[in-house]
Amino acid sequence: MATPIRYQIRCEKDGASVKASYDLQVPVGGAALIASFTLVVDGKELIDQTHWIPGQVRYNGTQFTELDHPDKDVTVAFSISSNEGWNAADSDILRGDRRFDDVSFPNS
């Protein structure tokens, strides 16, 4: 069985601004590595794939984006995979009828 990657992903909406924070890590001392990670808010990829380096044991940070239409619902989606064949993906909605809203994807 493939070793799962532990992750905490949170996106917070304040009007048109969205703050996305993430922390991914593999268990210490194991053979698992983070093979890929994407985080999309309203169709915009927030993880710069030109600077993403596959094979990391930990990846964390914060990204910001502005919504084109903050009064409309927007989808937040992520995908993570390991070198051992483990995968995780999910999505949720930041609601346009709320000035402040958030979504979280924890597995630890």
C-alpha cells in the first residue's frame, strides 16, 4: 500500500481576495516523495509549475489571487500524488453571496 502524504490546505475569501495556504509532507524516514501538486481557484493554477520540483518531502507556502467575479460561486480544487502511486483530489466552493468564506482540505 502506498504511503499517504499528509496535507493541510485552506483557502480564505475576503471580498475579491483569496489567500490559499498549504502544507504537504511525507512521513519521516519513508521512501515516499511528493510527485505532483496542483491548487486551482476559479480556474487559476496557484502553484507555479515552472518552480515546482517533483520529489520533495515537504512543500508549504501561501499564494494570493483576485477573483474576477467575487459575487459568484467559485470552485477550489486540488490534486496531490506521490512517487508510490498514492493520489488525493477534492474540490469545494467559495460562495459568492458571502464576503467572507473559506474551504479546508485536511487529512492529518
